[in-house]
Amino acid sequence: MKTRHCFVSNSSSSSFVVHESQFESPKHFNDVMEELDALEKELKGTEYEGNWGDNGRTWDTENGYILVETNYVYSKIKEAFKQASVDIDKLKKIWIE
């Protein structure tokens, strides 16, 4: 597995991990999780239902981290973060391909 510290547009599948400490407040972290949940519901019944990337993941949380699959729906993920008043580009995240 390769890790990158920026978005890799030509990768076959990309994910990122970000820790809750990177958010301005716990509210922002929770708001992002709510927006990602809403995005998952929005994509229900489409080709991306339950599968935002090649590995079949969408997003998950564990031990204060959010793991987000980005390959097919990056613009929608970016918009979800924006709806939660979080600038995804300012978060320190690790990109995984």
C-alpha cells in the first residue's frame, strides 16, 4: 500500500484517513460524519451504493479516525465536508492508494 499526502487523481482507488483532532471542534467532526451518512443515503439505488471506490468501501470511523473512500465520488465528498462547514483541503490527512 502506498500513502500520499495529497490527492492522486490518476490512482485506481484513493482513500484518506483523518483524525478527529484535525477538526476545529468535535461538532465539526460529528457534522462531517452526518453529511457522509447523508451522502451514502443519497447514493442509494445508484451505481455507487455501498461502493465509492474499487475496494467496495464508502466510509467508516474507528478510534477517532474517519476513513473515506474517494475514487468515484470525490466531488460529492468534498461537498459533504463543505456542508459541515469543514474545508477538506485544510485538514491534515493521509491519502492511501
